Amino acid sequence: MLAAFAWIEQTRPSLFMREDFSAYFIVLIFHAWGMAFLVGGGMAVSLRVLGVAAASPLERFAGFYPVMRVGAALAIPSRIALLVGYPAKALTNWVFALKFVCLGGAAWLVWRMRVELFPLVEAARALPARARWMAGIALLLWVAGVCCGKLLLYTSHMLTVS
Amino acid sequence: MSGAGWVRRMTADIGEFGLASGANAVMNTAWGWPIAECVHFVGICLLIGTVGLFDLRMMGAVHGPSLPTLHRMVPWGVAGWLLCLASGAMFVLAAPFEYVENPAWVIKMVLIALAGVNMVIFYRTVASRVRHLPEDAPVPLAARVVAVVSLASWLGVMTCGRVITAFRPLIE
């Protein structure tokens, strides 16, 4: 595995990510914007299901899903670019895997809210009791995912192999 | 005292307050800085997820809940901002020399002030009209302008926050 990381580190995109000062920071900025829109939108939907702004019809929060998709469209490619720059730093760190489990789980739960809960509200039916559990767990997973992302710097064992 | 001398003096005073208040000691524990960073970004996500989405809705860039009901989520954005403020203050108190003379941090503070002034303008001018806006009614132009300034300010704040590391002054 380390040999593969060493090979990636010698590719031109990887060298560019590490050596071009602007490229690295531009990618970091896009990642922060993307994460803020993805996680922020997910948190807003989760808070609404938990009862915040209850006067607002839940199904209208569907309008925020495109914002989350834009957030993901910024966050995922920028994360891949960072990964190409420093593959060993992230892929030898279990916190990186935990970040993806948390964010993936949170995104899945928010998507399930869209396909399971929104149609119930549109049909004027009450939300099931587990709706609050879904939202509460999603909220915790968003926070945990963000925290794992921030802890990567402090928990990585190596920066590069080569 | 010259401008540079005044800034150095202020940096030293903040550092002394950081030591006296215990903020420096807390931040220099193994988990002080990482936890503050986590709190800072969770706060940003709350801010963008509520105030940012409110701005996008007011700009007409997204469809969604009506503005009066969506406005009820703004207190969560304020809570996010308070998390950012508390954790950000810890960063500055623990290492003022890395921030006070850092151009990225200075611009960040200017943008936060701009967002604050913009918010005051919003609440003093169009907020009451927005709060009573009928469902799907067109948003007043002034409110759209306020929303653009607000969102641009917060994205600028995030941008400056990301590049603070790149502009850290060298310690003499």
C-alpha cells in the first residue's frame, strides 16, 4: 500500500498539489465552502425534523437539497485533490475513514428523510416517532464528521511516503 | 507611539490576558487546539446552514420554506456564530502574534464587521417587510442586496480563515 502511495506522490497532479502554493489553498477554500453548504444544509433539515421552525412545512425544505448537492460537488472533488496531494497522510489514518463513515451515514439519513418523511407530510400524515431519531442521529453524525475532518491534522502518522 | 508599535503593544497585552485568563494554558493542552478547531467549524456549518440558506432563499437562488418561517432558524445561526466567536477568541488569546499582524485575519475581522453592519441595516430597514412577506411573494430588492452582501461576507470570512496559515508572520 505504501508503494502505491509513493507512486501517487510522484505523479504530476500530486506534485502540483504539494508544490503549487495557490493550488493547495484554493482547493482548501473550495473544500471548506462545500463542507459548509453540505453539512449546514443537512443540519438545517435535521433541525427542522427535530421541531425547529415547526411552522414551516417540512416538504418545502426539499428546496435545500440542491444546495447540499452543490456543497457535495465542491467538497468531494476538492477532497480527492487533497488526497492526491497527500495520499499517505489521509489513507493511513483511521480518523479519515471515520470521517467518511460519519458523513456518508449523515447524508444517507438526510436522503432517507427526503424519500420517506417528505411524502408523508405531503400526504398530510403524521411523522413516525423514528423521524426524530433519524434527525438526531444525522445531526450527531454531521458534527462527528466535521470533527474528524478537523482532527486529521492532529492524528495523522505521516505526511508523505517519499 | 507608531502604528506598528501600537499593534505590537496590543498583541503583547492580548498575550498577557491569554496567560492570566488561563486560555493559553487550556489551548496548550494536547486537545485544546483541536477541540477549538472542531467547535469553530461546527459553528460555521450552523451559520451557513441557517443564515447562509436564509440569504440564498432571500436572493431567490433556492426555493424552500417561506422567509418568515425560515427566519425562525436564524437563532441557530447566532448560536453557530457564538461558537465561532468563543473558539476564535481562544485561538487569538493563545497565540496573538499569529493573528493580530496577519493580513488574512485582519481582512477576516473586517468582513465579520461588514456582515454585522449589514445585519443591522437589514433589521433596521427591510426585516419587518420580509417577516410579513406572503408565501412565494417577490422579495424586495433591498433584501436581496442585503442577502448578497451577507453571503459574500461569510464566504469571504471562511476564505480568509483558510489562508490564515499561509500568512502567519514570522516570529522574531
